[in-house]
Amino acid sequence: MTGWGSTAVQGDPRGVEDGAVLPGRCRGGTETERARALRAAVSGLRHALARHPVELPDRAVAEEELAALAAMAAESEPEPARLRGALLLVLGALGSVSALAEPLAELNAAISRFGPPPGRR
């Protein structure tokens, strides 16, 4: 049953509602929790970047990758390798800007919820 403000998890024949715990499906929370955390982190970094008054040489790269991360967050199961690749590009573009350290850390934490980096199991 879906109502205003809730949607069923796509591809789940049980019609599980948003926010429901799907055992064994993910690491670091439910699919919905992880996707929400990623969307919030991307949004927070985008807002912080928009408020940053200094012109950054790689701002366009960061904005493109943030758009890609936002699109991946809308997928039912984004690929951790793609998330990490985009994160590395964002960190390379913005990592030296101390004013963006907190939103960058939040983005890193949100992506980490999708699993450890390759080779760190």
C-alpha cells in the first residue's frame, strides 16, 4: 500500500514501503536510509559550494560529479565503484578547500555506507 509521501521499493514483489528494513540487502542501513543520506550529503555539498565566494579552478568538475552522484542516488542500487570514482573526483577538485571539509566528510561517510572500498573487506 502506497500513499502520499511513501513509495514502494522498486522491483520488490512484496510491495515493501519506503523506510522498511530489507534484511540482507545492504550494509550500513536500509536502501532507503543510504539513498537518503547520499542525497542529503550531495545537496549539502552543493549548497556549501554555491555559497563559497572564491572562484575554484575545478568547480565545474565538482559540479558535474555532484550531478552524477545525485543521479546515482536516485537509482535503486547504485554501484559502489561508481560512487567512489565520483567521490575521488570531487575530493580532487575540492579537497583542499577547508571551508568545504565538513560537507566533503559527510559525502564520504554517505558513500561509505554502500560498502568498503575494493580490497578492504
